[in-house]
Amino acid sequence: MVADHGQLVVFPGVNHVLKVASTEQAGNFATYANPDLPLAGGVVEAITVFIKN
């Protein structure tokens, strides 16, 4: 049996490394090399809800 408890959460302006990113390519790529940038707001909370459910 597979439980389906997923929910789509969209974070506008966030790239796939879950950081706020520029729409310009150079600005977006810069987020990959900067470990000091925080995750986008709401990401940790959404993941926490997913794990708890």
C-alpha cells in the first residue's frame, strides 16, 4: 500500500537548490557556489510539514 500525502508547493523566484535566485543566468548560477545563502523562506517549513505527515 502506498500513502499519498504529498502536496505541491510552489516557491516563485526559487531555483532547484531551494534558494532565491535571479532570473538572469549568472545570478542564478551564483547561488550554487555560495553556501552562505539561506534557503528560501518557507522551504524548511514545507519540508517539515511533509515529513510529519
